Amino acid sequence: MAVSKSELFKLSATQAAELIRRDHISAQDYAQALLDRVRYRDPQVRAWVYLDEKVILDQAKWLDSLPVEKRGPLHGVAVGIKDIFLTKDMPTRYYSRLHAHDGNAAADSAAVAILRSAGAIIFGKTATTEFASMTEGGPCTNPNNPKHTPAGSSSGSAAAVADYQVPLSIGTQTGGSIVRPGSFNGCYGFKPTWGTVSTEGVGRFSISADTPGFYARTVEDVELLARLFRIDSLMTAPLKPLSIAGAQVAFMKTHVWPNAGPGTHAAWDLAHRLIENHGGKIEDVELPEAFSRCSEWRETVVIQEARAAFLSKYCEDKSKLHVDIVSLVENEDLPSPKEVLEAHDGIARLRTEWDQIARNYDIIIAPSAVDEAPEGLEDTGIAVFCSMWTILHVPAMNVPGFKGACGLPIGLTVVGSRYSDMEVLQGGKAIGAVFNTSQ
Amino acid sequence: MAVSKSELFKLSATQAAELIRRDHISAQDYAQALLDRVRYRDPQVRAWVYLDEKVILDQAKWLDSLPVEKRGPLHGVAVGIKDIFLTKDMPTRYYSRLHAHDGNAAADSAAVAILRSAGAIIFGKTATTEFASMTEGGPCTNPNNPKHTPAGSSSGSAAAVADYQVPLSIGTQTGGSIVRPGSFNGCYGFKPTWGTVSTEGVGRFSISADTPGFYARTVEDVELLARLFRIDSLMTAPLKPLSIAGAQVAFMKTHVWPNAGPGTHAAWDLAHRLIENHGGKIEDVELPEAFSRCSEWRETVVIQEARAAFLSKYCEDKSKLHVDIVSLVENEDLPSPKEVLEAHDGIARLRTEWDQIARNYDIIIAPSAVDEAPEGLEDTGIAVFCSMWTILHVPAMNVPGFKGACGLPIGLTVVGSRYSDMEVLQGGKAIGAVFNTSQ
């Protein structure tokens, strides 16, 4: 593969890793190409809240000096880091005034340490909302149209990948903070099964819901990260080949469907036709009534856990917190312990039930968001389309492929049972290929 | 209350806070008294892995300069911090060679930030085992006899409090790492309901089990911390007065009882008699058979989550890890996803069932450990007596009061339903008073 230097930024992570490992290109040239892309595009996109050319090029230089046998699976590949993951060579600031002057961490967060050990260039810190918990927009814009929101809270991580500024990034999802930005910006956004990627060194919002995950422009690149994080070790048996032709494909509108706008309606219908045309055996599946309580139960759990998470911030200096975070801590009108336990235990029962349902299908498709990204940067959108999968702890990935009325991306979600992460990626790859025949 | 300077170290946290708030003693004099105690005792006990007189006295000096209206509930009170909680003015090293040269954190862990905001003196970092996950002993000894283990992994936090070096400390429990050291050293050790104290900035072992908690020499002091961390906000109704006379007291040996040694047998029988003599209505309760699977299910969950937790350490430099941690990551013979899900879902069902059982009693008593602390520092003991309560997410506190054959402390555990934390403390206070009539 011959690639001109000016086109290096378009490489997928898998392609870049291969070329750098074989010394066909240097990590420094690759990093420089991405930096040029950032310089050209980021004044408008504003995906980065911390990016230091010297820190990047020093890493690249050091990586170029390593002999081939010491090069890891991500050798020289640039990764964007949501600004709630601790990094030892960059500050971590949570888009919070409370942490505005924090310096570098003593040690990397677990996810960053794994990436760095694999030879990744920790490229910079990406824009988020305050403590990844607010829907009030940060500085970032949608790379497809700067007047539209990139969603949140993993705003910069999704925008930087969709905009070819880096091939990979990491984010977190507590409601819909990985999948929705994936849909709004137009890239793959994968939230693995809860507990498979450590949240050590990651800002806390809700312990039962917070889940780190990945962005990429190809499923192959998502798989690269899934293997790096050993998510493939959770498979009970090797993956069987999957073809849309003959596959059992469930379409699940779920209880959130009444919120869906025309763009998501159109994407849904088109996906239906495309998969049918490719020979998929479609079943429109309605979930048992109990699942309609999932979003509300998640809300109850998150409100209570957020209070525990933000108490320290509140004690340190409440004047530096968003008023909604202050009232989360101060509010006496919380869910009662009885309601919290009902929510925890209700969700636990649904997890078992969901797994049984999910195992009946090869691929399960659900909506990712209300519609394409709305105009305006103030509001990053609602999480309700994704929050059910988050609290059920199941793998969920946005698959891009459609466009809304303004021409902005719309994706759909592929989901599965707990620990079926690699199957979800495989299914996402198959439907992603089919969706993209429509363009 | 008049206290001579040489006796200041004996004050409870509640007493010290009251005296310092009213300027009857200065934070500096109090800190100096504790430092003198440390200098006298710690060459033998070795509870501290980091303790800097200047950092302590600077905090005390600054606290003394604050006007009365700016003094928090822990103003001037010294707190020991298990060396897996990030601190901005001290390094955090996890008793790991991998972190042996780490510097200060950019920001305090959530629990430390709450303590510091309340005016506590962050006194130093206490000894633990490697990543709070190993039972191979650290440097710390049992203050009652230096030839005996102080237990682990919150070894130094329990030993420092039991030895009057500080009145309070924080630790974490994933199996029995708060309650067992409480029993072995002879102090109260309280593990609250999971999720009530944030683990942000705390070394990860198992996300479903890791629970921060507190050590103190009086229940009043534990309550001081419980209120500071807003655990009292989880009560549905104000506490009703509790007296042992007429109280429904359950004694639950649980499935671990066959492991109990003569010291725990004797403590159990004596506790039985004491509570009966004080008019308690005792019921010896056998749990349904399903609860006997709890420890094994917890083990399955922890093994799998530990692998996710330690993958980053392994990737960074496996040569610096304990061989057991290396094999946790490398071991291909892990519980299968099916077994892990069976464990998660089985435990979730038992949580609901346990709460229903627990609500029938005013006080529930269970064993804390096999026996008094055994001789030898190599092995910190087994967690099985406590691990069931950890994974059920319920509040559990060691209540000291008994002695073993070598004259070392033995405690019993008081437990309750999820979110009954304040009731558990109240029950612990009542039985603690009764137990101590025996001495």
C-alpha cells in the first residue's frame, strides 16, 4: 500500500499500525500528518482540550527508535483520550472549573496504561461536558456542520475520530455518551459489557452505569481495541462465520420509539429493506412490558450514585460546580432507599431475562438517537435511546450509514447479551457493510 | 475535659474534634502528640508506609489559623489513609514495585477530598498488601503482639487506629479487608453498603466488591464519618431508640462456621450469654441453603473482575507483579462467561432475599474471622468469614470485645440489609457496650 504523506491522516488504525510496524512509514511522519489535519480542522471542530505537539512528537520519536520486535499492536497509532481519564503526561480536567489547574497524574488510568503499553501515541485530551455528566455542551462542534452539536459527553472523542484527526479514541457511557456521539458524528462507537474495561483512574458519575468504550471509523479498528483489552477472552467458543443472508435479525424499537424523529424513522425503514434485500430473516421484536421500566430504574440508580460521586466535588468547592450537580448533592427529595433497591433488583432481573431473549438472534438492531444532530451547541441531546443498554450492562455499538434531513449522519445500534461483545462487533461489521451500500 | 498533652493521643476523634474546635487544644499540639506516639510505637508496628512530619504539621498549622466558623466537623482530626487512595500531597504506591517511584496525585481521591474538606489532617499512608489484593503480608505487625499478623489488606489502617496512633483511618474491603483487620487488631471496622462511598481515585481490584470503609475505636467516631459521607441520608425514617433488652437479636453462624476456631467459638458463646443476660431475645438463624454459594460466586466474580483490573499493570511490566497477579491475568482457565453470569445473577437474587430476612431482626450477629490473629507475618488470613457480606453489598462492622488463647483480640460482626448502615452502627454500639462488660 503506497500512501502519500498528505493522505496519511485517512488511514485506519489497522492500516497505520501495519505500515508503521513494517517501517513503511514512521510514527513521526504519521503523527505529523495528524497534527496537520488537526491544525487545518480543529479551529472549527474544537475536539481537543489539551494537545501538545511536543508531547506527541516525543512519543513518536521514541516509538520510532524501538526495534521491530518491541513494537506492540498499536505501535505509533494515535488515540484520543476523553478528558476524564488520568494521564501521566497531560493534565485531566473533566471540563470542570474545580480541576482547571490540575497538573499531570502520578500514573496513567488503567485504559491509558494499556494503550500506551501497546505502543499507542496518547495524542491529547478530548472535549467533554462537566464531569461527563451534563448535557450542556462543551466547546466541541459537529465536524459535519459546526452549527450542530457533536452530542456528549464523549463529544471530542467522537468528533476527532469522525473528522479523521485520529483513527481511534476512548470515551465513556453512563447513559448514551458513546453511542449517541457515534450516531451524531458518523462513526462506530462501541460500549462493551460493563466491567470488561477497568474504570480505575476515570472520573466517576455512576458506578453501576459508567462504562469505558471505543471510537473508530471501521469495525476492524474496534476489534483491534477489543482484543487489546482482552474482551475476546470472554467468548465461550470461537466466532462462527456470519452472513446477513440467512441470519436471524431482530429489529427492536423498544419503549423509546415514540421519541424517534423522521430521520431515525427513515433510517429504520431503509435498514429493514437493505437487510431484507440481503437475505436477512427479519423479526420485529417487541420486548416484554417490564423492559419499559429500565430507563426510569436507571435514572433512579444514577441519581443516587451520582450523589455519592459528586459529594467530594461539592465539599471541595460547590461554587465551581454546575448548578445541576449542586442540586444533585443538596436535593433532599432523592429516590428513597426502597426505590433504589427496587431499581437495582428490577434491573438485575431484567439482565437475566434480556440475555435469554438476545440469544435467540444473530443480530439485534435498535435505534441510536432521536434523529440526526440538532442545530445548536448548548444541548448535547438525550440519552434515553441508549441508557437501557448501559444499565443492562450489555455490549452496544453505533453503526453509521444513514443521513437525516440536514444531511448529517444517523446510525443504528447493534446490541447483544452480556459478554457477546465479539458477536456484536461481528454483527455490526456485517450490517455496516450492508448499510453503506445505500450511500 | 482536661487532658494532659502526653495523653492527647488517647482521645477519640469526637473528643479531639470538640476540643480543637473550641480552641481548648490546638491542632498542632494534637498532631504532635500523635507524632510522638508514632515515634514511640511505630518502629515495632510499622503501620505507616508514608508519613512526613512536615506535611502533617503544615496542615495542622493552617487549620489552627482558621477562624471557628470555618472549622469543619473533623477539624484537626488525624486520619490514616490506606495506600491505595490517591492523595495530592503524598505519593500512592499500592505496596507495588510498579508504583514504587510514583509521585503525588494531581487531585485527591474522592474520600480523601471529603475528609480534607471537613478539616481532617491527612496524616499519612498506611501499609497494605500488593494492590490490596494479596494475602502475603506487608511490613505491618499486630500492635497487640508484633509476632502476629495485623491481617490485611487494610493492615496499617487497622493497626494504627487500634494502637492509638490516629483515631480514624480509611480502608477498603473486597473480601474481608476491613472487618478481619478490625477483629485481629481490636477496633471497630465498618464496611458500608456498596456504592455509598465513592471509589474514585482508589486502586481497583473488583468493581462489584471493592468498598471503602472506616476504622475507629468507638462507634460514635464511626458515626461521625458516616454522617460526613452522608450515609445517614439513606435512612428512610429516623432511628428508633434501641436497647438490648427486648431486642430481636439473630445469631447467624452461616456456612463458614465449620472454619471457626476455638477463639471464635468461645467469643460466640460468650456473646450469646451476655446478650441473653441483658434481655436480648436471641434467635439462632440458619440461612437458606442458597446462601452457601455466596462465597464461591463472589470468588468467580472477583477473579474475572481482577483480571480486568490488573491487565494494565500486567501490560506495563509484569516482572514487577506478584506471581499470583500475573497468573490471574495470564490464566486461560478462567470462569466462563456463563459461570460469571450465573454468579452475578445468583448474587443479585440473594441480595433481595437477604434484605427480606435481615429486616426481621433488630441486630444480626455473625463471626468476623477464624480466630484471633495467628502467629507469623507472611499470611494475613482468609476472607471467607466476611466475603459474603461484601458481595451482598450490605453494611457490616467488626465489634471488638473478646480475646483468644494468646490474649489477642477477637471481634464479632454486626450486619444488616442494604442501606441499613445507621441501624447497623446503632446495633454495633449496643452490643459493643455489652461485650465490653465482659472485660
